[in-house]
Amino acid sequence: MTIVDLSVPITTGMPVYPGDPEVAVGPALTVERDGVNVLALHLGSHSGTHVDAPKHIDDALPALDEVPLERFCGPAAVVDVRSVGANAARQSTSPPEAKPSNTRWCSEPKTDVCRLTRAAW
Ligand SMILES: [Zn+2]
């Protein structure tokens, strides 16, 4: 099995979804002053590479810790919405509406395929 690391670095000032908290990363403790290096992080839960829990859109749906890890392993389709505005991307539930020319798709969307959204925020 090939494992692909999709993580993007978390950095101060990185793009965030419009209205989300800005990202700030800085030293909280240092080896020189405190004997250990510890970073302080300020960010929203949708910063950088992340998973949107079902509860993100409905309080009655499962939180992320209630979703089995197996759900995050397997085939995936990448939806590239970098050329689509944030509001249009949020409202799009149909993959072809957000499908620019460089999007890789399965032949047809399947419920057992993870949807990976590539955004500019
Ligand atoms: Zn999100």
C-alpha cells in the first residue's frame, strides 16, 4: 500500500478559509530560556490539511473522534477547487460543478471513495 502524506506545513499567516481564525505559530518555551522547546499555536480547526467531521455541518452527526479510522484509508478522489470561490465551493455538492480541467476523478463518484478537496485557503 502506498501512503501519501497530504499534510501542508502549519505556518503563521498561511491561507485560511474566509472568516476562519488566522494562524499564528511561535515559541512558547525555548531551550535557552526554559530548557525545552514548545510552540504556541493559534488556529481554527480547519487550518491546513484537515478532515471535516460530519458534525462540522450538523450537530446531530458524529464528531471526528466518532468516525472509524478505517474510513480514512482507501481510494480517494481529489476535487481541486482552487479556481472556485470559497462560497461556490462550499455550496457545491455535485463534483462536476467544481471540476476544473486539472481535477482527477474516478469514473463516477462513489460513496466508498474519500473526497479530498484541494483549496487555496
Ligand atoms: Zn474544513
